[in-house]
Amino acid sequence: MSEPMEALVKIRYRGAKLAARLVPEGDGVRVEFAQAVQGGVSPGQAAVFYDEAGVVLGGGWMERRPVQPAAAPVAGGAGGR
């Protein structure tokens, strides 16, 4: 993944797929949820990324990283998970 993209993200087995923006950042992807996640997100939780048709695009495990202001440029390579 080399450019930001819109996707649906599921973080709980029985949870709903949530609208989010996936932004490549270093060797991972920053997930920017469109709305606050009910119950929050914890480091170590799995996240699965889907397109609108329900096809799995990828996934990974959540990490805690400092939140960057929306206007700040994102440093890092184009690698994704």
C-alpha cells in the first residue's frame, strides 16, 4: 500500500465493520476511524481491513503510537501490512 485509502475495519470478532482511512506509515498502517470506537481500542488487538464488497485487504495488530495533529505530515516509507 503506497497511498491512503478508505476501508472498513473490524477489531472485534462480533463487532461491526467500521469506516476508516488507512494511511501507510513506516512499516505499518495508521488506522484513522471515521467515528470514535465504542469500547476503545487496545494495543495487541487484531484489526482486519475489508473493502466495500467484504473482501479482506489485510490486517495486523494495534500498537499505541502518539497521535499526530491532522495537519502534520506523515513520515515513513510506503510499506504496509
